[in-house]
Amino acid sequence: MGHSSADDKILSYNDVVLRRSDLDILSGPCFLNDRIIEFYFSYLSSSHPSEDILLVPPSIAFWITNCPDAEDLKDFVAPLKLSDKELVIFPVNNNDDVEQAEGGSHWSLLAYMRKANLFVHHDSSGRMNEPYARQLYKAVIKYLSVSGSVSDAKFQHWSGSPQQLNGYDCGLYVTAITRTILDWFEDTEHRDTGDLWFCAVKEKGTPSVVAGMRNEILQLIKRVMIPE
């Protein structure tokens, strides 16, 4: 059976494959899927190259959160070299069914800053994803320490995160806030003050900026698309 046009591959970028249906998601007011967020994380990793930064793809963050076997998780996490990273950003999804691909209905993000020894949860819909973010935090904290002991990093849900005005832009807030945190991290003048990225997120996480991310990502994909 042949593939429908929606299944046609339109882009292969690093390890991410996008299909024509992904363009439809970006063209309309729709919930972002795993592939689009993974693509944008991969793009940001390429445009902000640093051994100190890790943007974790959605599928990996999901498995860390929900892996039922501690030994399997240990082997899975090892290649990420979390103990070497200064900044790690995880997308958080409220899907808790490991048998369901592309599940869930809401995205948020969890950012770890080693210098502050802190995980910060940004949720554009109140505390909707906080239980899932805490589950991820508890699963990953044991892999952060250089010595191999469990890290004493704390968890903070930041209530000042910009809030979405509809039911489908949560993934755009994840992409916009992630980009803002990376820009802040690269600005050593601000980073060395000891403050975190909260002011930058408030300034650049406005509804108009976030809404513009949809077309921005769409145009980015079109620029790097494979030839028809």
C-alpha cells in the first residue's frame, strides 16, 4: 500500500524526519507533535553548539519519565553524559502510556541549571504538567552527579511562566522559552550575575512572540526542506 501525501517525507534534518502532515500542523492552530519539537530542539542545538548544553528530544525525555526498569534506564541515560552538562532542557508531556506513541495533550519544559543546582518547571497552563515534571525530575536526578551519588538538586515550579491564551499553543511556549534560555545562557554578562533566566522569559514570552513561533518554525523547515 502506498503512503498518502500526508506521510510523504519532506525533510531529514540530523536524526529528525518530518512529513508533510507536520507542515499542516504548523500552518494551522494545532497542537505541536513530538517531531516538530524534536526538529526545533535539533536546530537550536546546531545553532547554539556547546558541550555544556543538552536539549533532550521528546521521545528520550518521555522514556526517562516512564521507564519501568531502573537498570534499563541507567543504560539508556549513560550516553547523554548528564553529569558533564551545565544546562539541560527536557520537554515534558502529560502522556503516561508507554504503549501510545504521540500521546498526551499538553507540553511544558523542565530546565536544569548546574550552577544553581536547580530544576525549573515552566508550564504555560498553570500547574497542569507539574506531576509529570516532578516524575521526570525524580527519575533523572540520580544521573546528574559527577561522583555517581544522587544529586541534591532542587525542583521549582515557576509560577511566573507566561500563560497560553488557548488550548493548543503549549508546544510553541516550549520552543520559545527554550530559545530564550539558550540566549540567556550564552550571554555571560547576565549568567555570571547568578540570576536565572526569569526576566528574559517574561520579556520574550509574550503571546505575540510565541504565536509568531509557528510561522517562524514553518519558514525554517521550508528553508531546509529536501527538494520536491
